[in-house]
Amino acid sequence: MSRLIYVLNGPNLNLLGKRQPEIYGADTLVDVERDVRAVAVEFGLDVRFHQSNREYELIDWIHEARETAAGIIINPGAFTHTSVAILDALNAFDGFVLECHISNVHKRESFRHHSYVSLRADGVMAGFGVQGYALCVRRMAHLIDTKKK
Ligand code: CA2
């Protein structure tokens, strides 16, 4: 199995560390990418790390991952709660999918309680702050290494 994973980030996550630190913390997306890469190296995983504010770009990366990757860690941002198109793209991907949210979406507004992506995800992380990404990488390594699929 490939040891490549995609880490995808949806709309507004480029603002991480620049606004609303009381919800999302003080770390930037650059800090998150550094942490993700540090853990990935420990487990011998290669990482493609992306962020986009455009739904189609996230979908194109999921399609690209179909050809090459063992897993996708995705924080779809607000598309989590709206995008059947991202769900459809993930349903066409055969590897592992982990959904990662920085905040505890279940403690927030009710419109954040439903996730289309959770219908496909093999696991869901929420409320662990940006540390959740590195934890997802660990989990992804375990899933790939034990090939539960
Ligand atoms: O908790 C999460 O990770 C979310 O996916 C973040 C999304 C939100 O719509 C989801 O319900 C939960 C929002 C991402 C916006 O990120 C910002 C970061 C800093 C400043 C402003 C926005």
C-alpha cells in the first residue's frame, strides 16, 4: 500500500491563528503543517498538505488522491455541513478517511452538528484543537499499517 496521505483543509482555514483564537487557537496553518509533517516522518508517511476556499479544488485533490494515496485527513471547514459533492468525491476514494475539526462542533450551533463527511469517515476528531491533526496522522498510520480495509 502507498504511504502517501493527503491533508486537506477547507474554507477560511487559511485564517487560522489570525482571527477567533478563542475558538481555533493561536497556531497558524503553517504551524499545523509543520506538526503534521513531524509526526508523518515518525511513521514513514509522505504528506500532501493543501488548503482551499474553493469546493472544486478540494474535490480535485480528493480525485488526485484516488490514484496515489492510502488516506485522506480532511477538515472540510463549513463544507462539512453543506457539501454532498465532497461526500460524493470521498465515496469514490478507496483508502481511509479521517475527518478532523479543531473545535468541538457538537458544543456549537446546531447547524454544525450534522456532517455529510461523517457518512464516509472512518473516524472523526473534534475539539482537540490543532493537536487533532497530529493525532489523526497517528491514527492514519495505524490504519495503514494494520490494513483494516
Ligand atoms: O472546528 C473546525 O475545524 C471547523 O471545521 C472549522 C470551520 C467551521 O465552519 C466548522 O463548523 C468547524 C470554520 C473554519 C474557519 O476557520 C477560521 C479560523 C480562524 C479564523 C476564522 C476562521
